[in-house]
Amino acid sequence: MAFRPSLFRSFFLGGFECSTHRRRDGQRLDLIRGTRHDVLITQDYRQLADHGIRAVRDGVRWHLIETAPGHYDWSSLLPMIRAARETGTQVAWDLCHYGWPDGLDVYSAAFVERFADYSRAFARLHLEETGEAPMVCPVNEISFFSWAGGEAGLMNPCDTDQEHSDELKRQLVRATIAGTLAVREAAPGARILAIDPIINIVARPEQDPAEAEARNEGQFHAWDMIAGRMSPELGGAPEMLDILGVNYYWNNQWLHGGLREALLPGDPRHKPLRELLADAHARYGRPIFMAETSIEGDERVPWFRYIGEEVRAAMRAGVPMEGICLYPVLSHPGWDDDRYCPNGLLELRPDGDIRPVHEPLATELAGQRRLFKALCGAS
């Protein structure tokens, strides 16, 4: 195979759940703290390296850093940057993973301005600390974020209608573009990730398929806006869309309306993941990687095996996949009720420095690494 992945230090990445949003009950999440990743980050990175993972997704917690407008306290971030440097870990940093400082209106012009200033300050700090331009995702999952916060009321700003969802998406695109420009100004050569889910919604037999089709097309709107193909007044342009990150979970295909019944592999209405990946790459022609995938419990191994099979099939068909991120790579407390979500390669425990390893997934990961090395030389 002619294509050899080169974007990341390892083909498999580990993603640390770093959500910082306010839930609909008003409680602020901080899952970096909730998993003790802030305390154990050096050891976490070393443990992943033991499994061949030398690149990760991790989070910058804006709400902790910008203590007042334009004033930044980097004490929560500097240990993370230094742990990455010490362990030789490549980090792709989420600058806004659903959360922002209290008192800031997400729909305001100030939101975009302050996000750009914060992004610029982060890029300068990263360059000063490491001598390298950063890799960043300015705003994680714009499409999901705008649905969950603007239409479903699941998280900040907790709105519940399509109009708010559409405006929130546009505003998050404005912030992404402003943040991208600011990061590139401060650190030329920075790489920018645009990460969103890929989905497939199927109409039920009695339904007009137009609405499901419109929802499917909507998954591309944020990327289209960033690239200037849609709503060019927002400032998008082709060069704004750098690296495409696609998120895909077991329930990313479902029947439209009702209880949102998932369409699983084996169902004739299920569209193979290899085709979804090919469609996304064909639409944009940008470097592409799987930015998130996981499932809970004993299904971790068969799901990961399925993902590996589909990504290899996509690569054989000519899709230049740059990597697969196990996300979350560390199991974590749930968003809504703090229940334990056993979905990682590493498990939580209340004390100690070494995370327990989910050995069946570790064994499967070792096997998948061998398969991808044979296919494309990826380590």
C-alpha cells in the first residue's frame, strides 16, 4: 500500500475524557480531575506508551485558566505540557470541550473574541514550553455540541429548539475560525483538528425519508462552514479545514424519530463504517483519522475488532486513514449520574499510581497493531 500514516507518533491514540460543560442541573463537570488524570498524567502517558500509544487527545480547561477576562492562570495546564514533553507523548489539545468560563454568554461577540485571545495565549505558551507549534481542536464536536446544548437541552446553554441549535452551531464555527487564526498567528505551523461525529439516520418505512436525509446532510454543515462552502459570511475558507477527525460509536446509526433505535452491524439498514469514512474523505480530501470510538463492558474487544477491520477495508479502498483514537482510553464517571463507565483500556481505582488494565482490550490492541503494521507500516 502506497499510503503510510505520518500525522501521529503512533497509529493508535489514547483519548482522555476532558468534558468541562455544565449539565442541565447546573453542575460543572471536570473529568480530568474526576479521573485523577491531572494528578497521574505522567504515569498515564507512560502506561499508554507501554501499549504502543505515543499520541493522545487531551484537554485544556478554559474555565480554570481564564480566571477573569484576559487573565490566564496556566497552573492546571503546565504539568500536562511538561508530562507530555517528559514522556515523549504527542498531544492534540482540545481548547473547548463543551465548557467555557462562567459569566460568558456563548452567543455573544465577546465569546468569540475571548476564545480567540485564549487560543492565542495557549499557542504562545505551548511554543515557549516545547519549542513546537501545537496540534489543537479549537471546539470539540460542533455538531453534537450544538444539538446537545441548543436543541436537546442536555448541557450548556441548555436551549431546546432548532433555532437555537442552528445559531449555536454558527457561533461555534465563528469561534473555531477565530481560534484557528489566532493559533496560527502565534505559532505558525500549528495543525488544526476539526472533530465531529459521522452518522447515518434511516427513515422508518412509514416516514418520508426527506427529514432523515436532511439530518444526515446536517452532519457536514459545521465542516462546510469552516471550509467556506456554506455561510461564507462566518469567515470560513478551504485552508481553515486542516485535519478531519471523525467520531463513531456503536449507536451512531439509528432509526429516525421515536426511541432512536440503534442500527448495528449485521442489520441490512446499517451502512458499513468503511463507506462512511470514504464519503467523508471524498467530500473534503483532507487528512482523516478516527478521533473517538469505544463501547462499554465486555463489548470492548469485539467492537474494537470491528473498527479495525473497517478502517483497514477503508484504507485498502484508498482512504488515507492517519490513525484510530481509543476514546476514552481511561474509564470515567458518567456525565449525568456519575455512574462508572467501563469503556477504557485503563480502569479507575480510588488510589494508587498504576491504573488497572483491561487485559482483553490490551491483547486485542496488540493484535491490531500487528495487523496495521503489516498493512501500511504503521506502528
